[in-house]
Amino acid sequence: MLKMKKIKEYKEIHQIGTIYLENMPKELKDSTIMKGDIGVQIAPDGRIWICINHMAFLRFSPHPNGKMEK
């Protein structure tokens, strides 16, 4: 059995920007439920990545043109 690790809580925030869906997991093509690893990364400039099984699934960019700044 996996031991649950303590996760830092973040307050709810909202941003307007561009949302990208990519790398749809095969398990979700015929179902709405799957087991796996989920990851979240938030950059200082407001970009957000949600990963499923170590692959980007949802990306968010708050930049006006949807492009990531370098």
C-alpha cells in the first residue's frame, strides 16, 4: 500500500489566458476514470502544467498571445 505524503496546500486562484489540451491518455478514450500519477507545476510567470503519467496533459499560459516568454 502506498503511503500518502503530505502535500502543500495552495489557495484557489483564477487567471485568464490560453488553455491547451494535449497527450490524451489512452485509458481515457473509452472511460472517464483511470489510475495513474498526476503532477502540477506552476511557474513564477503564471504558466501551469498538469501532467498525467509524466506527460503534459493540460498547459495554461496567462500571456496575451498564448505564447510562452523566454
